[in-house]
Amino acid sequence: MRKVSIAAGLLTLGFLSGCATNVSPHSYSVEAVGQVNRTISANVISARPVDISGTTGTGAGVGMGAGAVAGSAIGGSGRANLLGAIGGAVVGGLAGAAIEQNATKQIGMEYVVQTENGNLMTLVQGPEASFQVGDRVLVLYGSPARIIADPRK
């Protein structure tokens, strides 16, 4: 049964490693193809690195299930199996949540930009396109919104 719980943990980790949301400004979803988005010019007035976490609860759920199965194998009586399942579910849920949080954590950049009419906007995106204070950028509205370099500099 120990092998089953280890395998379940590894399976959970493998599953969750593919769950991180893509926050790259260079990546578009298939739904974005053919869509027209409003675009405005702006200047970067602040740029700082931030942590992006993307927990969904899947890790806790999978961990609880695996922990309950592994914990139910403890003991010989029905009561001991039940208590083992409950304890295993609690421990597995905590472990699964921690694994998911670690697997989905990403580094991003928070940009504050000032538009030509003086409005301020804040946007967080992946670190691939790094902008500095003073850079001229284009803000592309949409889902997700993004900031790209202004080629008209």
C-alpha cells in the first residue's frame, strides 16, 4: 500500500506540473485568433517582479483521495481503517495543496503604465518581455490583456 500512496503522490505531482497557467505575453489562446482588441499607447512608470500563484484546489482533492486510500490500509479493524482513512485524507490533502502551490507558482512582472491622457493602469504578465521605467509600450485590451513594446518608438 505504501507503493500505491507514493505512486499516487508522484501522479499528483506530474498532473499538477502541467496545470500552471501560461502568463507569457507572447502566447495566445486559440479563442484569441481573429479577435480585434483595443490598443492604446502608454509609458511604463513602474516595473517590479511579483509571484504569481495559481492554486485551484485540485491538489488538495487528489491528495485527500490518495491519502484516504493509503490511510484506510492501516490497521486490521473497520474502525482503525476508518480512522486511518480520515487521517490519511487530512495529511494527503495538506500535502496535495502544498505540491499544487509549489507546482503552479510562477514569477511575473507588475507594470504600472500611464496612458497619453494621463490614466494609470496596472497589469501583471510573465517576465519574458521585460520593460523598464520610461519604455514606450502598447497596452492590448482583451482576455488576457497584455503589454508589448511599441514599435513606433
